[in-house]
Amino acid sequence: MWNSDESVGGRDYGNGALTTMKHGLKTDGFEQRGQSWFVVTDIPSDLQVEIGHIIFHLHKYPLISRSGRLNRIIYESHDGEMNKIVLNDLPGGPEAFGLAAKFCYGIAVDLTAASISGLRCAAEYLEMTEDLEEGNLIFKTEAFLSYVVLSSWRDSIIVLKSCEKLSPWAENLQIVRRCSESIAWKACTNPKGIRWAYTGKTSKVSSPKWNEIKDSSPGRTNQVPPDWWFEDVSILRIDHFVCVITAIKVKGMRFEMVGASIMKYASKWLPGLIKDGTGTPSINEIGGIKENISSCDGRGGSSSSWKGGLHMIAVGSEDEHLAVQAKDQRMILKSLISIIPPQKDSVSCSFLLRLLRMANMLRAVPALVTELEKRVGMQFEQATLVDLLIPSNSKSETMYDVDLVQRILEHFLVQEQMECSSPSRQSFSEKQMLEAAQQCGGSNAKMRVARLVDSYLTEVARDQNLPLTKFQVLAEALPESARTCDDGLYRAIDSYLKAHPTLSEHERKKLCRLMDCQKLSVDACMHAAQNERLPLRVAVQVLFSEQVKISNAIANSILKDTSAGEPHYQPMVSNRKTLLEGTPQSFQEGWAAAKKDINTLKFELETIKAKYLELHNGMGNLQRQFDTVTKQKHTSAWSSGWKKLSKITNMSGFETHVIGSQLPADQNRKTPKRWRNSIS
């Protein structure tokens, strides 16, 4: 917490000493005696002003000559001997009134950034205007605010911090607005132009003006990080922080910087937003959180090992202090969400999910939770499993809020659909490029979300109270195209079957229908073939789908070899060989060996059939040529030899097949002359 007194105590601005030209009476100052203040003078006081538990013993004339309010109270009262006034609603309290009283007596008053806002509000309350006296307190405090405070970064921060106890006076007098705009203007300045210490540390000298060079020593570095203003504005109260961020956004600050400042503020003012340590909270830890919520609600429970601190601000707590904390936390949540820039990547998805976790624990209003869910859905592909494991409320039996993740996923899918169907005024070629980029990006985003959802299902499946319906609905929410491989979904299904051994055969079959056996990898098929928790029909489907993939791989390999001019059988592809080596021994000796032989015989049979048809066509061509030659009247040795060859061929088809198989098919058809020469 910022301590204004320590930051600016004893600081003198030179022109910040206020005095009046006229003195009502001579005095050596004020002195305190217990809970009362007395004016050091020879004339006895005739008026008592009570503010809270402090009583000021003063004189009427110096006060009524400069305060219109006190003048009206004293002279418009029906009691002519009135000697006591109670001003418990005076802004700034006894401190501000004491400074105003000194000013009325002509005592020099040192104005500081810590006291100026209270004194300005007190002057307005006491109606110390120019109508009563030229150079009255309102005029002089306004001049100090405008010319001294607003030109200084640190003083603007201190004044804005001091306005927290002056509502609504500080807002009505535009002190908050002016300080916020001054801070925003300085925060949006190029960091290269900053030449002085920007953090609100104590200083022995007066606060510098904006960009005033205070140290020009050679060893001084002038490099300032772009987030130099985060720490200072994070000390402000949430409503004043909202004013500053709103003004900064109007000035044109980049949305990434605005989002980073909001995350910095949230980490400071929302205890429990970040979990102590790393890693995924376990089921037992989540159970501990719920028990502590119950204990804060007055229903009892044990202490939690979770260090996030959310159980310290439960809504239903009987402790009034904790209830006030919870109310403040909800107000901070609501305010921060309202000023998050609308751009997609202004804040991280992890930050949004942590806000959502806290809103869920604080029982925030449904509209606020819905707004957060939509924001998370816009960048759901950036989420991590640790942040997604949000505990459910105490009324639910499940450990994790699966319904919340389901709603986030629906918002993500709706957003993806809207981006794909959004109209564009670009040209046809540009529109095609945009659609291609959106389809590629959307596909990658859906794949990342699918992997995230599968990992989430694997984690929540260990909860024995998770109904099968919720698991199934969340698994089926994504389209089939989002998953190119169902290994993650198979792992989640196996975890659910392991945690719920009492499922019926029908429920197990219903659960296993969620995955596509043809999308399982070799390793997953190997595991599924030996998984006793799967129904027998599912195991058979896994084996059949693997057989189909192997057959397709062999067919593709044959087609590639044939097109390359190598019609030779390749015995086995590597994937099938890996699968056979990893399966049980009985499976290798049975199904695998049989299928290998069958596929080999099929290939050889098809090859023989093709060769036979090719040879038959060639023999038909030769027979027609022979018939043409025999029609001639004369005979020759060549025709005699041909007749002998024809008889031999008709007698032994198998020998002809052997001869034909040893020659290329093109030679059988295209070069009959070589046959004639060889036989003759």
C-alpha cells in the first residue's frame, strides 16, 4: 500500500507556502492538547469546531471573513450566542480543516501533493471563494493543482491516491479526471524522452517537472522500459485505475500494453489469482478447496493444502471481514473485465482463465462469467490444461466444472464459424487468399483445441463422480475434422473405463463409439488389442481397421511399383511389420501369418492370370497369320515347322506358359519374325 506521508513528507515546493495578506489577529500558531487544538493568542476563543473526535478552539471573525459556509451557519442560526459547530462531513477531516484554519489566521501553510486534494475539497466545502476575499483558499489550491501537481508524474499519482478518501468531492471537482488525464498523457509519451526517476520513491528534493533533467552524470542510464508506468498506476484504487486506463486508451496506447498493465494490476490486487507453485492441481487438492469453501459457508470442513488463497474470500463466510473482501474482489473483477481491450490478444488466455476460476469461486454474477467465457472462447487454442482445470462450485458433485469448459468450447466454435462466414469487400483473388489463410488457421486452431480437450477429458475422467453423459457431450462437441488422430481420445476413454469399472457392457460400447478406430496409430492399436477393459467388439474393430490400413498400404505400394515398371511383389511394409512384432505371439502365429499367405497368393494368382491373358492374345495373332500363309498353294520348310510348333503348343499349354513367362509381353506381340528365324 502506498504511504503518501512517507513519500512526500516534509517536501516544500517553494511557492507552495500560503499566507493571507490580512491577519484577523496576531497568533504564534496552533498547539495540540490531547484531542483539542488551541490558537496561541492572548484573546480567548469564542468558537469550537468539532470534527470527529477533534475539537478546534478558534475565533469567529477570522473564520467567517473567509468561509461563506461558517458565516451562514453562525449568522443564520436562531441562537445568537452560538459557540459550537459540528462538521463531521467535512472532506479531508481534521487535517484539512486544520490547514484551512491556519490559512484563515494568516499562518503560512506548506502545500504538498499529499495534502492538496483534501485541502481543495475542504475549501470547497467551507465555500472559501473570491467573493469573500481575493486570493482565497479555493483559488490558491486550484493554482497549485494546475501548475505544480499536474506537471509532475509522481505528484499526480500521489494526489490521485489521496483522493480515495474524498469521494465524491474529488470527482465533482474534477481532481480525479485531471490527474488521470495527466498520468495518461505522460504514460503515452515515448520512453526515450523520459529523463528522471519515474517510480514514486522518496526524494530529498522537490518533485521534478515532467521530463526535467535531474541528473546528467555520465554513468546515468536513460533507457526506460515501455512498461515503466505499470508499477505506479497499480497502487491506485480500482475506480481510479479504471479512469487512468480509460484515458490511456483514448490517448492511443497499444492494446497489448493496456492488457499487460491490467494483468499487472490484477496480480497485485487479486490474491489467489496465481496458484503458488507449478503443476496441475490434483483431485485431492480440488476436494480440499471445496471443503474450505464449505467451512467458510458455515458447513464445516477440513483445511486445504491448496495455496491459492481463494478459500479465504468465500462468499458465504460468517466473518464480516472476509465478506467485505469477497465483495471488493468481485468489484475488482467486474471493473477489470470492463476495461480489457476488445482485441483478441490483448491479454493472455491463461490470465482470462484464472479470472474465470476466481469468478467461479467468488460466485460472480452470471453475466460476468458469461462475458469471461466468451473472451476465453476467442483464444481458446492458447489455453493450457493447468488453467483449464477449474474447480466446480460446492453444489456440484464433480471435482471440475466440465459444463464451463463445454460452454467455452461452444463459444470457440461459434467464433470460428463467424470468422469463416464473415463477408469481405476485397477483390476475388484477395478474398480467395483470405479464405485459404482462415481455413488453414482455423484448422490448426481446431486441432490444438482438440488436443487440449482430449487432455482435459483424460484428466477429468479420473473423477468417479463424472457422469458418462457429460464426458460424451464434451467429446462429441468438436467436429470430426478437428481430430486427425484419435489417440488422445482413446487415452481419455481408457482413463474413464479404468476409473469406472462398474460400467455396463452397453455403456462401455456407447463410450467407445466416440472414437474412430481407423484414426488410431499403430501404438494405440497395439495397446487396444491387449486392453481387457475394451469390449470384445471394439477390439475386433481395431484389428479389422488395422487390417484394412495394411491392405491399403500394400495396394498403394503395388500401384507405385507398377507405375515405375517394376511389377515385383514387395513382401511387407514397415508399419505392418512393426505391428506384427509388437502384438502377442498367438496373434502373430494366427491372424497375421494367415493374412500374409492369403495376400501373397492373391498377388501371385492375379499375376498368373494377367500373363495367361497376354499369352493367349499373342497366340491368337500368330494363328491368324498362320492361316493366311497356308492358303498359298506352295509349301515351304517354314510352314512345316510352324505346323509342328502349333501341334506342340496345343498339346502342352503349361510348357507354352513357361516359354511365354520367360519372354517380355511386348516381344510376344511385336516380333513374330524372330520366332520364324529361330525355328527354321
